[in-house]
Amino acid sequence: MRHIDFYIQTGLLVLSSILFLLLSGYGLMIGQFFVGLWQIFSCVVSVLTVRAFRKQKLWHLALSVLLLGVIYLLNNGPLFANDMITLVAFFAPCWALAIYYYMITWMWSNKDSQRSKFLPNISF
């Protein structure tokens, strides 16, 4: 499961980059939506079924729910009248969470990788 999750996230991030190059900001929003949707689904499933990195995944899940709540509450307010504030509020925290969860998944998928038998007491 962990390798499949890692490969799907990598594919979605590459697809987001391609969509950004083709469609500019709208492509990035489409990619961000699908990356976020997959990461929330993956996080919920792995928190319920896997013990590895549970604390970091719960932290990610709590921050994601909090961020979605803040965006939902502030969406119609006067704060989003400025385009730069909207850009920062929608993109920066969302992509920071996406990169954080991608790093967790990368560490989880490479957790049991084979170590070299040559000089095992020296960490390279």
C-alpha cells in the first residue's frame, strides 16, 4: 500500500505541474484539488489501518481540516477582496501541507530499504 500511495502522489504532482504549464493558474487549482483529495483519503485510510508515522499523519489531517475550515469560513468575507491575499491563502498553505504529506509518504515507503553490507557501522 505504501508504495502505491507514493507512486500515485508522485503521478498527481507531476500531473499538476503539467496542468500548470498548460493552463496556468487554473491548471494548478485542478491539480491542487486532486492532490489534496487523494492525500486526505490516503491519510484517513492509513491512520485507521497503519501504525507507522501515525502521529505525523494525524498532525497533517488535523491541519488539513483546520485549513479547509478557515478557507470555508473566510471565503465570502472581505479579506479575500485582494487577489494577492487570495493567492497566498489558497495556494501556499495547501501546497505546504501537500509537500509535508509527500515527505511523510516518501519516508514511509523508504523505511525498509536495504542497507549496504559494506561498512554497516558507518552511515552514509
